[in-house]
Amino acid sequence: MVFVADSQRERMDANVESLFNLDLNLKQHGYDLMKLPYVLQLNKRDLPNVVPAQDLKAELIRKDEPVFEGVANKGMGVFDTLKAVAKQVLLELRKNSGG
């Protein structure tokens, strides 16, 4: 799972609420965010009104997950985010298959 946070200052409350809702919805369906492959992407880092990355991380990190800064509409950070979550999924599959 990838949570893409909007780095704009005015979207900070929405990020926190969305992450809370994600966790709640997963629990309602029998999943635990803390046990799922998970990556946090801080998007829109090219805009002038962004929250510092350290502040975003302090507010949004849930389990020491990998964090990537990105500018999705320019492709920046997208592949790194995809590689990180794919690696976690593969490790999880390997662990669950006993290999």
C-alpha cells in the first residue's frame, strides 16, 4: 500500500484525516496497517507552500516505513516509491510461503 500525502500546508489536516480513515477502513475489513507492506510518499514537493518534509514525516509516519519525496506529475519519486512497495510485497510473499 502507498499513502500519497499532499505536501501543501493547507492539505495537512486532510492528510491526517485520510490516514486515520485508511487505518480505520482496513481494520473494518480485517487488515492491520502495521502488518501490510506500506510506503509513504510526500507528493507535490515542487510547490512553494509545502510543509517541511521533517514535519510531514513527524505527523504521518506510522511504522518506520520508507518515505519518498515526489512530484508525481513530473515522475519524480514515483519509481522509487513503486520499487520500495514492490520489494516489501515480495518479502512478505517470501515470508508467507516459507521460502
